[in-house]
Amino acid sequence: MSEIVEVETRQARFVLDSSECDGCGECMRACPTRAIIVGEEYLEIDEERCRACGSCARACPTGALRMEPRA
């Protein structure tokens, strides 16, 4: 069953399709500010650390994580 999780920060909106996420951790390893952590059910993004660089979304091998910069 697919669940779409949206996380909003000051600089971007992140969308995670939980059915596509395989838990590999590539997004966490790619984040230069270590803003991504594994929460109880989903990834959590630390708004204070996130710089909305998009490294996490680009590193996701399944395309489960997308980042949409705020205008």
C-alpha cells in the first residue's frame, strides 16, 4: 500500500512515496548537512539543517524522494 508523505521546510517541500522507498539510506548519506534522519515510520528532515540542495532526492535510487524548491 502506497502512502505519500509530505514534509515542508522553509526552503522546500519534500514528497516521499513510501511504497517506493526501500530504506537503503542513500538520501541520508548524500545529505551534506545530515538533515535527514529515520523517524518512527518515515524519514524526518531537520528544518534547521536542511539547505534544500536536492542531494538527497538526486541520490534516491528508486525515485521515492522528490524535492520541490519553494518559489
